[in-house]
Amino acid sequence: MSLLQTACHDWHAAHHGRLVDFAGWDMPVQYSSIVEEHHAVRKHAGLFDIGHMGRLRFRGPDAGRLLSHVTTVDAESLSVGQVKYALVTNEAGGILDDVLVYRFPSFFMLVVNASNRVKIVNWIDAHRADFDVSMEDLPVAWTMLAIQGPKALTIAEPLVGSDARNMGYYTATEGIVAGVPGIISRTGYTGEDGLELIVPADYGVRLWEQLLDRGSAQGIKPCGLGARDTLRLEAAMPLYGHEMNESTDPYTAGLAFGVQLEGHEFLGKAAVASAKARPDRPKRVGLELAGRRIAREGAIVFAGETEIGRVTSGTFSPTLERSIAMAYVTPAHAAVGSSVAVDIRGNRETATIVKLPFYRRPKTT
């Protein structure tokens, strides 16, 4: 089966992007080097093609009520222009996906992970018979770009208007993007400030090139999935399939901020509430390793000779210049400052449990 392609796919291929199969999409993992692209985002700006992510649009009188039913947040209570992080859980409280819920004047939108798009579409379809709502799956008709970094707003401003700078974090608006109707949101997955821009697919390459052209003097670089992963890990942002899956509940994953239990009924609520009350559930922690070796997913974490957990994600942090990882460990061994060891290919590497996130962007005055 042929891979899906984003609107900017041909540009990536023509500009030496190393393309890989990611969730059925032919996506760039890097252009120059992951470290170079990573530093560009932290110091200047990086541009990401995230057109592979699912974008589901809901219209109708019951749109908010349906999304409240299938996610862990009360979508009906969102203000117009508000964006909310949420989970889609099954009846057992396991996470089917982590999503963003957007509210606009005439519709709601759900942004889902590419790897889970079909699963979430089918899940919602199976639970919307009693709701007066239409759902549109828009993975190809529209595309989505993310510009991230301390200079992102300066670069994007001429194309989206000065009002973008005044947008609050986790807000979105319908507006004009590079001369065409689109959607502007201020969220991100890198730990830096920035915008996500959604436009019709026919205008995707033009917007991509305009952003790179306007940012050339500001140090912008096109960035692939490799840098996106190292950036999100420094910011301790969970990734589906690593820090969460259908066997993980939101509270074990450390995602309580994405759950509204009070006054809100949703699929899996009873199981999620039960998980919250469990004192023995594992805890997601950060690890800083003493050496430069990388602790990969699945590496066993030890306290003495006792196995206490496993690594979910690990990398060598370009910003911190040290090896970092996230892991689930037993609550008795989760205290910040605790010394543990990680088995890396049969050899133990000393590590320290540290407070998350590993990196927090400097506050601007």
C-alpha cells in the first residue's frame, strides 16, 4: 500500500529531507541533522510539517455534547477560541489517544495523532448515534504547519497579522493566513512558543516557503520528526505509544490536567476515577543518566537489585548535553533525587530521578 503524502511532500523530497514511513505517511525525519534542527528551535525558530495529524471537524447542535461524551473534558463549557488538551479513553479507562479539542463559533475540531486517526474516527462513529452531529475527516483536504521557537511569532506575524501575538496560550481563531482563510492556534509540542497554521492543502507549499523565506534572516530551519521527538522529550511531553497506550490510564500517565471528573460524564469515567484512587499506580518520572549512553524504550530501571520500572522514552539532550529519559517506576521509588540504575544492553548505568520537565523555556519580559 502506498504511503500518504502531505501537501509539502514534494518540497521535502526536493530539499533532501530523509523520508520515512510514519503512521502510514511519508514524512521527513530530518533535513540537515537532528541536533542542528533541535538547536534552531531552541535558539531561533523551526518549521514542522504536521499535516499528517488527524483533523476532525464536528458540526451540529450536539457537537459539544458528543465531544464531552468521548473525551475527558467538558467540551460544551469551552469558550469560543479555547483549545483544551484531553484524552479519549475506553470503558476500562485506557487511553485511546491524547487529543486537542478546539471550539470555534460554528464548529468544534479535534486534532488527533496520525497513528490513531482511523481508530478515533471509528470509535467516535460507534458512539455518535444518539447525537445530532456531523463529523468530517480532513487529513488531505487541509494541511497543518507548526512554527516553533523564540522568533516564531516575529516570523509569522506578517502572514497572520499582529493579533496572533496577543493570543493566549491554548487558544485558536479563524483568520487569514498568507492571504487565504485558515486557522491559527497557539499551542505546541516542543516546549517553545509558536503557532500552528491550518490552510487548504493547495496553499500548503506556498505557506511553507513564505515562512522559510521570511525567517531566513532569523535562523529558521525546516525540521523533521527527529528534532520534534528530542524537543518534546526535553519538555517531558508524552508521546502516544511510549508514555501512554490503551493499558495506561490518564492519572498513571501524569495527565490529570487533561481530565475533568467533577460534573462531567464521559466514556470510561468510572475506571479513570478508580485509577486515580489507586495508591500503588506507577509514576512517570524523569531520569538523568550519569554517562552519555542512551536509555531506550523498554530498558529496565533498578533500585539496588530490585526491578522498579521501565523506560518509555530516552535520548541525548542537545540542550542539556546529557542523557535523559522518562520512565514509569513504582511509587515507593519515585522521589526526586533518588539514585537508580538503568540496564543498557546488559550494563547498569547510574541515573538520578529528576523533576519534570527537563527543560523549561526562559521567561520573556
